Amino acid sequence: MSDLKYLFEPRGVAVIGASHNPGKIGYRIVDNILAGGYRGKIYPINPRGGKIAGVDVCTSIHGVIHDVDVAVITIPAKHVFDAVMSCAKRKVKHLVIITSGFSEIGNSAEEKKIVSFARDNGMRVLGPNIFGIYSSQVSLNATFGPQDIKPGNVSIITQSGAIGIAMIGKTRVENIGLSSIISVGNKSDIDEADLLEYLVSHDDTRMILMYIEGVRDGERMVNVLSEATKKKPVVVIKSGRSARGAMAAASHTGSLAGADEVFDCIIKQCGVIRAERIQEALEWCKFLADAPKPGGDSAVIITNGGGVGVLAADACDKYGVSLYDDQDALKSSFGGSVPDFGSTKNPVDLTGGATGDDYDKSLSIALKDKHVGSVICLGCETAVFNAEKFTGVVKKKYRAYRSNKPVVFSIFGGELVENGIGKLRKENVPIFSDVYDAVSCLGALYSHERHARSAKPTYEKVQIDAKAIGGMVRQARKAGRHFLLAHEAHEVMSAAGIAVPASRVARDIPTAVKCAEGIGYPVAMKVVSKDIIHKSDAGGIALDLDNEQEVVDAHESILHSCKAHVPNAYIEGVEIAEMVKPGIETIVGARRDRSFGPIVMFGLGGIYVEVMKDVTFRAFPINRAGALDMMGDIRSYPLLIGVRGEKKKDIDTVAHAILKVGAIIRECPDISDIEINPLVVYDEGEGVKAVDVRILLTTRSA
Ligand code: ACO
């Protein structure tokens, strides 16, 4: 349960470091609070007393006799702790620490001292290193950003101060109303998850936009986000997609930017809509804050140009908007308003001769038709296209139907068209010159609706023999290793119920021959030694051995070559393994991620895994449906369901393997990483084989 009510609805706000100098942040904050029409009481605090922006100043917070729910602190870093102590005595509830010069420059000790003292004294800390907070509920603009903020129903949480301040200005230009904007800066205490918990049940907030550079407590974030997106759309802009960007993000706020691929998959799993660009995010916010629920799953495109209709259909494919496809129904609905040489197939093409009246008629049909979930209305400037008439129809229809059915518009053309777009956008009509921008808004809405409607996953526990696995881990630790040898990793797989190729370790030639006969020819042989990491480079592998003589020769050759390659290596023996039949090579893994805790991975495996980069991730736990969903995510999925007459592969057993490796990571805290590559997948009913398995143990400090 969130305890942030009085951060958003303070009855009294003190500004410690309120300045007499209009050029200083401490003045600007007082001025903004006054200009914003704050409905509570403001108490500027400055040892010099007097008046600031016309308000009486208290020389100390102790001089304030009424409730102070929030203290905004804007004095140099070295004085902040003293101010925090005075706030504790005054029973302040929330500290909004604007001051920079803490963990972001390596001064973590001071920041920790402040937070721990604040928490011990019942105070929560926002910041430090922030521009403040705006909350429309009490008209509080406790920021040093712009004064002109339009109240509304979008909440913004931002890790970057500069982007946040700029966004305030931009939202005004775009006519987007805010219910709050909160700068989290160093996130020393209050973080995005805390704020989301509050905002999700905040009546004035209809959707939430977050700018993130790094995630702190990813496991909690996954839980909170998954809950939040069931109720409200959450759009995220996360920087650090590229390696250079991630480095810049790490040095900007000192936060740990995890692998972007992992972040991308996991926030999608949580139902979050990720925007790449700020402008795109703001367009989505504007649309989502106002749009009604779609009346159904599919959209109708109305256009006067075939080309732009095709572009819109492509955009629908890209953004996950499905198109209404009942040809008979389309014909009977739109047949009367489309000329013979036009098309009633979706896109409904009114052709280049379409007039404002034609648009009026067909838009009415689409907006009233209960089978049509949403509408995409497009116009291209043609010889007979009247931009003024078109924008007039758009305005009329949008006003009439805006609360019934989502509709987006795009017109493309010259100055008159652009002017028309500008005017309509000022009235918050979702109209764009680029068709992709229009469709992406609808895509964001559908993406949220699909997630909100999807059933909450239930998890069943998968069986693994954690005790046996623990035994193997202890054995490796005893031998001073932070990893398991290949045959130990195979034993872990067996203890988890994941099939591995039959194998045994032999310490001499007669045993090797006996093992090979027991397994059945052909067999593979591999050296077993913790000192030889790259077995094939050391000549430690022999494949396709068909008889006793080949096993004897291979044994001698492996030992000879490994000793020559790594002279001091301790060789425990040679592993004799079943030669695995070819199948689809996949990769399955799990690890304890620094940001998100236990995560699982699935993708196309084999030696080109790094090049193909066809992998996906999920925060664990997931259930069987989630594991199957992961498989559907990868580009190579068709290989698993069978291409060119091949049979469907055993995806159920793969799903099981994903759940098992996730369960190992979750239940065996000593194991940090598991990677099966390849996990060879056979036809349906014929199972899988975990061929190469790498298991790493947590280092004690981790
Ligand atoms: N209690 C009350 N008032 C005090 C106290 C105190 N203990 N100590 C000093 N003051 C008064 C000062 O007398 C001064 O008032 P005056 O101008 O009337 O004399 C006022 O508080 C401010 O103190 P200064 O020492 O003048 O501090 P200054 O304003 O120069 O800097 C600040 C303080 C702004 C907090 C600075 O240390 C800082 O951290 N700046 C960076 C802030 C920032 O950028 N945050 C991140 C934002 S996000 C982004 O990137 C945009």
C-alpha cells in the first residue's frame, strides 16, 4: 500500500533554502508554488527572514506552527542533513531534495545517511538531484521548471531532470494536461515502483509516462508494472538502447543500465508500451489520455488514395492493429459510398474524386458500425480534395464520436493541409501528416487493451530435485570451482527432468569401451578437465566413433593432444556420450539478472547464436503459456512449427525445459547462470536433448 498521499496532496509545504534572489532555484520554487495557485499553505524558510515573492519568511522550520507535509530542500549538499534533522523534529512527512552533489557524483555515503535517518524518523525522500514535483490535485507546482502547466490526466515520472523540465514545456505546446510530473533523480528512497503504486489508484491519472535510464529493484518493478498496466496504460521511454547510450546513462545518473534486450522483453511482458522517441511517447499520451476503449479488435481504413491506404495497412501490421476483414459486411456497409472503380475491401478506397460529403457518409457508417472496433481516416491532397471541407468533417465527426470509438486521422499535402492539421491538433483531434504516427497511436491503445484484458497468469510449481542439485553445487565448491563440469551440468539437467544425451565418464580405455557399448554406437568422446576450457582447441573432442577400435584410438589421441596443449592440466577422465541426432538447435537459459532477478531466455541456438541474435527474455516466474509465448516471439518460430512439409517440433517439452531452468535459478540460489546450447528439439512427441550445458555458480560476494 502506498503512503505517498501527502506527497501529492500536501496541506503545507516548506521551502528550505527559499532565496531572496530571483535568479536562484530557491526563489523560483516559491514563485512557482504561488503562481500555480497551490491550495495549501506555503512556508518559505530562510535564516535571513523578510519576505520572498511577497510571502513572509520563517527563519527556521520550527517557527511554522501548522502541518508541514512536504519540505522542499534547496540548499547546498553539505547543509542538507542538518535540514533533514530539523524536518524530523517538525514531523514533516516527505522530503523533496532538489540539491545535487550526492550519489550521482559518488557521494553515496551522505545520501545513504540522509535516507536512513529520514526513514527512521517516518519521512520518505524524493530525490536528491531533482527538479521537484507537480501535482494537479492541489495545484502544487513545487518545481523550478515552467509555470504554465495544463492540469489534466497524464502523469509523468522522469529520471532525467532536464528532459522532465523540457517535457513540461512540450506538454503545454502539445496541449497535454498533466495530473502530476515527478522527478526521481537519484531514487535514493522513492522510486518509480512506489510512484506507480500510488498513481495506479489515483483517480485524476488516466495514463502514466515514464522516462527511465536504469532500473533499481527490477523484481519489484515487474510486479508493480504488471499490476499497473492491468488498469492504466503505461508508456516508457528508456534510453541506453545502444552500447554508447547505456554507458552515457550509467554516468548520467549513476544507475545500472541493464542489457536493453532484456529490458525490452520484460517491460513488454509487463504490458508496458515502449516508445523510442519522446515525440512518439507524447503523441501516445495525448491519444491514450482521451481515447475510448476500442469497440472491437479490428479497424477500418477509409482513404481517398490507394497508396496511402497501403502504407496504413503496413503500419497496422507494424503496430499490431488488425484490420476488419469480413468482405461481405464491408461491401454491404460501404458499397453505397464507394464508386464502382473504388474498393470496399479494407482499406475502403473512396478514390481520388472523394469529396467532403463522401468522407462524411463513409465515416458515419464506420463510426456507427458495431463490428468496426476503430477507424483510421486518411486523406491525400488531390485535384478535387478540399482541405477545408475535409478538416470540417473531421472536426464534426471527432466531436460526435470521440467518446464512442477510437478514431485517428492523417492527411498529407501542402500548406492548406498542414494549416488544417495544426488547427485540429490544437483542439486535441488525433490528426497527423504521417500515417504511421496516426496508426502508432491506435497500436498503443490496442496493445494496452490486449494486456488489460488478458487473464492474470497462474503459476504451477515445476518439479526439480533441488536437493540433488545442491549436492552437486557443494561438490564443485569443495573443488574450488565457480562452475560445474560438463558431466555435472548434465546431472543437474537430469535432476531437473531435462533429457540429456546418455553419457558416462571413463578413466581408462577398457571402461571407455564398456561405456560406449552400453550407450550404443556411434558415440562422442570429450575430455573432462576443469583446466581445459576450450576442448576442441585442445583436441579434446572426437565425434562419430563407430566401433571399439575407434574409441581406443580416440581415447589415446584425446589424452595425448590435451597433455600437449595444456601440459599441467588435471584430466579427470574422458566422457563417452551418445551421438545426438540432428534436430532444431535452440538455446535455453536462465540467470539471476542484476536488474530483474531471475530471468529466462529462449532463442535459436547453435554456434551462430551471437550473430543471429534471435532470442527473447522473460522475468521468471512464467507459466507454460508464457513459455510458449516466448517461442512465438522469435523470428525463427516457424522452424518450430514445421516449414516446407516438416513436422511440428516438440514445443511442449521445450516449454517445460524453460520452466525447469527458471525453477533451478529460483530455487537454487547458489546457481547464477544456466545456458543450454544447443537444446536440440525433435518432432512432436520425441522430446529434446540438452547437449551442451554451462552452469555458473554465484560468487560469494554476489
Ligand atoms: N535553511 C534555510 N535557508 C538556507 C539555509 C538553511 N539551512 N542555508 C542557506 N539558506 C539560504 C541561503 O541563505 C540562500 O538564500 P539567499 O539567496 O536569500 O541568501 C538560499 O538558502 C540558497 O542557498 P545558497 O547557499 O545560496 O545555495 P544556492 O542557491 O546557490 O544552491 C542548490 C543551492 C540550488 C540546491 C545547489 O546546491 C544545487 O544543488 N544546485 C543543483 C540543483 C539541480 O540542478 N538539481 C537537479 C535538478 S534536475 C536537472 O538536471 C535540471
